[in-house]
Amino acid sequence: MKKILLSFLVLGSLVSCSNDEGSVISDKAAKDNKNELFIRSTDGKIVEELPTEVYNKIIDDLQKDNEVKKIEVLNSEYKNDNGLTKLVSTVSKATKGNLTGKAEGAVTFQYKGHTSDYYYKYSSGGEGYSAGGWQNWVDLGKEAGTTGVDARLEALQFTSGVYINDFKARAYVQNLGWLPYVGFGEVVGTTGRKLRMESLQIFVPASFATNVYYQVHVQNLGWLPVVGNGEITGTTGRSLRIEAFKMYMFIVI
């Protein structure tokens, strides 16, 4: 059975190969070392550290698929360390680099947020002002938006080197409710209307990433729990603004 195997960073283009190549590499790795199983980010790099909450979601997904052996192997490779799950395997980087057959950084992915204006404190004690608007692009696992400055996140946008078919996302927006789904690269939410996003739902095709998670920071509530691909995060009917957003995408190989 064929499926798509991808490796991608966090910022821009898309490369894929059929699982014929990937399965040969994986089979060889399994024969060489029964414990060679890693979480690989979409940039092609072995993930050596990630939030434990996200790692637990990966394990939950594997449990749903009854992947008992994969869970056993991953739990022997990664260990929780005060909320961060770290790779503790002694397998060399040279060996790990052969697991997907793709160069690191071959595929990239990023997102950015559009915020309201806000005031912020300098470390020296002074106060600064930001006019808001579109922020810079950030990599997977990084924060888009703001925290601690009472600014609303009004929109998000996602980018890659090529268009990702079947990607779709929508936002629940102040006064408007759920907006229609938009495709990859389009604006999720609104700009120029001073309306807060209150909830989000995102779908990423399995051909692009098999383990997709995201979370939002909400007014008065802080960071909500990580949710999986296609799930809704945020609030509705409570008039609470989303302030920040993070996203994670992995392939277990």
C-alpha cells in the first residue's frame, strides 16, 4: 500500500516521495536496529525536543491506530523532562539521517498572525507601542500573535513553496460567527475590521503530514490544550479573543 512520505522544515517549499522508497528505508532501519523509530518534523529533521503535551498527542494517535510496537519503541527513544520530551537515543545522527532519504530543509512551512495594535513593556521599564497588522512568518512550534499585551489575533495565513491541495481552515469571528473554509495561502479571519478571532478549525491532508496539532492562547484562559487535525480550538459565545497560535506537524518514521 502506498502512502506519501514527506520531510519538511518550517518555512516554504514542498517535496514528496512515494512510500516505496520510504518503506525500503524504514524496513532497512528496522532490521539494522529494532529501536530506530523517530519523530521527524516536516523540515526533515529528527525532533530532539518537543512539548510533552504534543508528544502525548502523538502517542494517543498511535493508540487509536493500535500501533503498540511503535508506541513501545518511541517510549524507549524519548523521555519526559519536566514538560519537555527529549530524544535520548544513542543512535548516531548519520544513521538517523538515512531514515527518510530526504535532505533536511527540503520542504518548508510557516504561518503568520495579524494582530490589533497594542502597548508593551520594555525590559528596562519603559513602554512601547505597536500598530499591529501582519507579523513576520514563523516556523512550526513558534508563536504567532502575542501574549500578555491584551491584543486580539484577527487573522492567520499559512505558506509553503507550493500550494497544498485539500488544506482548509476557518475561523469563528466576533459578530460574524463561523466564516467559510478557505484554502492554503488564503487569509483565515479578517483584517481591517477590528474583529477578534474566537475559535479555529484547520485540516491538513494526510499526504502532507500524518501528525498535526495546534493550540491557541485565549483571553483570561491562557494556552488551551493542544488539539488534533480538524478539531476545533478556542471558544464560542464567550466573547473571548484568541491572542496567539502555535502549530506542530510531524511524521513518525
